Amino acid sequence: MSRPRSQAEYLARLVPPSVAGLRRRSLLAGAAGAGALLGTGALAGCGDSDSGSGGDAKSVTLGSNQSDPKPKDVVAKVVDGFKTSSGVTVNVNTVDHNTFQENINNYLQGKPDDVFTWFAGYRMRFFAAKGLAGDLSDVWGKLDGYSDAFKKASTGDDGKQYFVPASYYPWAVFYRKSVWQQRGYQVPTTLDQLTTLGAQMKKDGLTPIAFADKDGWPAMGTFDILNLRINGYQFHVDLMAGKEAWTSDKVKKVFDTWAGLLPLHQPDALGRTWQEAAQSLQQKKSGMYLLGLFVGQQFSGADLEDLDFFTFPEIDSTIGAKALDAPIDGYMMARKPKSKDAATKLLTYLGSKDAANVTVKNDPSTLVANSGADTAGYTALQKKAAELVGSATEIAQFLDRDTRPDFASTVMIPALQQFIKNPKDISGMLTSVENQKKSIFTS
Amino acid sequence: MSDLPLIQADRAVPPPAATTATGGRGRRLRLLSGTDRVVITLMVLVPLLLVLALVWLPAAATVLLSGTDWDGIGPLGEIDWVGLKNYDDVVNNYPPFVPAVQNNLLWLAALFVVATPIGMFLAVLLDKELRGSRFYQTALYLPVVLSLALVGFIWQLIYSRDQGLLNGVFGGDTDWYGDPNVNIWAVLVAAGWRHVGYIMLLYLAGLKGVDPSLREAAAVDGSSETSTFFRVVFPVMRPINIIVLVVTVIESLRAFDLVWVINKGRNGLELISALVTQNVVGEASRIGFGSALATIMLAVSLIFITVYLWTVMREDKR
């Protein structure tokens, strides 16, 4: 009797601590959110203690999400320019782009840098309304070279400015000139021409439209442009603000049109990144690709010169084809910068044409917002992109910048992926989106 | 609420309890000096406070927050109470939830039916003292040592649609990670690969501890290898069997890293843990809603923990 009994006890003691620890960890995972929240509260408390002090500060901090080598280099060069002209030292804290975006709530409520990178759009206005961003109206008094569209994009709900635009990039349909010349393709100006062209490309052994949505956001660009072409800019704004119903016939028509175009898109999009899709365009396997100007990052040398684009063709002649997505990147100021004076100086410099000139010289994949900048250094593609945006009647930011981030990431990403998986059940998908929207927008 | 301190408590408490029973109250008081009592109190209090502060307080906060619509911004005083709305939304108004539950169950079934038995079988083989058994042991255990992020990367090289080993060798064009009907199985293979090594090591440790005289006795009685294992060794290993079962359940509940590395738990790879993270940690900040999901996960974990503790305690009484 005694032997098995002691055996059992002996064996129970063999359990390594790591196994026992797992139990605790699984619980912690569940509670991680709460833990993070408590931390947030504590951090927010700390942030309150230091308020804007004297005006003779010799340094200012800049929180940057420009973590890719090229944009990071551009930020460093712009900041150098500020140092030379003002004598104020800038400490740049660069954080991985996605991490920066995901942590923005905690970051702003903790001890943010004096000046930080952000985007125009709903989220900027939201932070302004919550009192998490500094009023930049006096900076705007010193800025020149910005069109009204940019000023409007920098204005919060209370009519004050909270944002300094630096650069922007349009979304358009990109293609390789050499491929199109060789096959004799013409730039389509209507949806019918686009479908005919797509059918021709298929016959010629090309994938008509490169497509990728592994990360969830590229498909938003397709939705946006179809919505802008079919229902117009104002509807886009109202839909993003939660004022229009997703179950309306107008939205249904967008998805119906998209479903008609899906056979022209590259299949298996949900397992592909935009970089891979861009490479299929670069390798001349795909005929065209709807993406932002940053698609050029996947091209170099002669290939980059071969890259051209056209704006998405007209679908409804009463709406036209003059609106587009052109997200604006720029800078904002923390609610309580350590030195408001230095932060204001830096922001004024960042919005100046000097800073824009440095950017033009160093980054060919973006456009500068300041019209006073010397754009002689633009590539042909940049010049064309600037003309396209200049001629646009309305400029949207992008689905995930124009609406609540919780709606964009937890509702729209799964919904659009669901649609790409199964384009047949449009009304079921839209009913679900509308129900979730009602729940989120009322909270 | 970890099981380790409890197991220790179970084993550690009986001896003093026995003295109390035989020696009576006065004797026990004499056994413990003042310093002893201070030390004991500290040894109980400190871990208790740590567990409360690091485990139960956040867990209780999660449960509380799941009744609110907090977005993570602003002071705690501004939080609005919304009752059970978040739970209603999770179940009736959140398409990824049902697939996530299904995937968690599938994960449990796959680990339980396939990976765990394979791990146990390998342990039995390695227990036979084969030549090079240390090498096999190391090779099989290696995936457990690697971080899941690295495991995800290794399998990405195998599964990639355009540049992967699998499609390269067999010439197919299956979209292993992108096709929602296929990717969960592809990920389960990767997760199982790792789980097998884990179970193997656990079970091997148990097998090494089985008294050889039991097997000898069985052999003398004319029992075959198979029936010796199933009728003698397996029943003796009951505590280890329970641990293996619990580890399997925990692994399937806390499955997260792999799917997060692959596509952040979307498009066929939904898991409850990934949904919690999507809602709470990212820019979305649906903290109330995410907490509701976390609470559901907590409740499910509690069911398994209760069953486990109940089994262990009942065994002790016997």
C-alpha cells in the first residue's frame, strides 16, 4: 500500500516550477489589460507635475514614429537645420512606427515628448478635444505657404489649430510605363474602361490589379476610393463619423461594384503584404496597383523612373473623379511641453519652407505640404502627384484616420477581410458592421 | 492562484497538523518560538500580498472594467457604467468571437488528441535508453526553448506562399497562412511541434521516477510490455498524467504568440487571447469591451482550475 502512495507524492514533486507558473501567467494574460490601465493612471498622474517652465530652454524633445531608415534620416537632417538656425538642441526619440501608433494613448497621457509626429484627421481632433494636445494657433500665425485645405485639416473641433502639416502622399493607381507602352494599354477614365482593360490584361497573362490585405489596412484604400467615386466626399465624411447607415443602398453599391472588380484583383490577398504585391508590379506580373505614393519604396533606379500612375477612374459622372485619399503626416505639441517656447520654435521651423526644402532633397517618396518649398528637386512622379492633389476638389485622409480607431481596427478590418474572403454575403456583412457601429459610436 | 504554492502547502501542512492532533494545543505553542511565528507570518503574508497585488487585483479590475465603456483616456472618475452591454456585444455583435471560441476548442482538441499522445509516446520510447537518446531528447525539446516569435518565423519560411519550402518542394500554390480554411491547421502543426517536446520532457521525468521493481514484478507475472505500461506504469503515473492534462489545457487557452506573429489573430486565426489584445492594447483602446473578453477567458480558465484542484484535493483525502 505504501509504495505507490509515496511514488505519487514523489512524482508530484517532479513538476517543474515553469509548469506551475503557467497557470499564473494565463491568468495574468487575462488581467494584462487591467494592469496596463492601472499603469496608465499612475503615469497620467506623473505627467501633471511638470508644467511649462521658463522660456530660455536650450533643448526640446521630439517623439518620432519615422522608424524606417530613409524617413528617419530625413527627420535627423531637418532637426539639424533647426539646431543651426536657432541654437536649440533637439533630442529625437524614434519609436517603431506601428508601436508608436498603438501606444499613442498611453504615450500622450504619460510624459510625451514636447513635440511628436502624428496624422491629420479624426484622431488629431479627438486628442485635441480630450485636451491631450497643445494649441498651435500662434504657430499658425507665423506660418505661410499653406493652402486653406491644409489649415482646415489642422484645425480641431473648437476652431483652433493643433497640427503642423509636413508631408502627404496621394493614393492612386500605379503602373509601369514600359509594360503599358509595349501592350498598347490606355489610361482608363471610366469604370467600364477599367474593366475592359482588366479583361485585356488577363488575356495577356497579367494579373490586372495587384492586391494585398494581410495587414488589414490596404483594402481600406480600395473601399475609400470606390466610396468617394460612387457617393462623393461628403458621404465619406458622414459615414466615417457614424452619421450614415452602413446598411444603406449607397454603401451596398460600393461593395457590389467592388465585388464586380474582385476577379480582376490578385487572388489570395489575405496572406500577402503590400510589399509583396508591389513587387509583383515591379516584376511586371501585375498590370496596376492601387496604393499610396510610398509604393515607390519597392522600386529603385530605372524601375522607379518607369513607375507612373493615374487617379482612379470616374464611376458616376455627377460625382466625378476629383476626390482622393491623401493622408497628411505632421507634428503636434504635447499638452504641457517642458519648454513651450522651444517647442513652438521647433514647430514653426518644422512648418517652414526651409524644413520642407530639406525633405524635398532627401525623400522622393513623399510630397511636402508647404507650397513655398522649392520643388525643383521633385522627381517626375512627385511633380505629377503634387499636381493631382492640387487639382483635387476634396481630400480625404484614409479610412483609419477619418474615423474612430476602435471602429476601424476592430470592426472594419475583420469586415473587409470577410468581404474579400466571401464577396457574396454583402448584406450580412454590412448588417453586422452597422450593429457594431451603433454599439461603438454610442459609447 | 498558482498551483505550485498549493501543492507545496498540501505537502507541507500535514506534518504540523499531525502534531497538533496528537500533541494538543499547548504543545504546539511551545514548538514555535516568537521568531518562528514572525518568520512564518512573513512567509505567508509576503507571497499572499504579491499574489493579491499582481494577480487578483488586476483580475478583479478587469472584471469591473468589463462593465464599463472606458476608452483608456481620462481619469477613472469619468468611466461610465454600462452593465452587461459589453457581454451582449461580445456574444451577439462581434463576428470574430465565435470563430475565436471554435479555434480555442480546436486548439485544445488538437493538442489533446494528437500532440500530447505523441509526446507521451516519444517519452516512453526515450525511456528505453536507446543509443543517442540524449540527442533525441535535445532535438525534440529544442522547439520549447525557442521563443514562439522565432517558431513563427521558422514556419513562415516553410509556409510562405511564394517563397516557402513547402510550396517550393511540392510545387503547389496553397496560401498556407492566408487561406482561412487552411491557416489554422498550418498553425496547429507549428504549435503541436512545440507542444510535443514539452510533454515529452514532462512525461520522461515522470517515467524515470517509476520504481523499476514494479516493472520487474509485472514481467515476472508474465505481463507484456504493452499491458505493463497500461496496467501498471500508467496508473502509477496518475499525478503526472493530471499535470500533462492541465498543461495541455493551459497551452490551448493561452495560445497567442504564434497567431499574433502571423497575422495578429485575424482572418481564420482568431483566438480569444488575440481578440483581447486587439481591443485593449492597440490604438483601438476598447478597454471595457476587451475586458469583457478577458473576463470570459478568466471564467473558462477558472472552470479548468477548479476541476483540477478538486481532483488533486480529493486524491489527498483518500
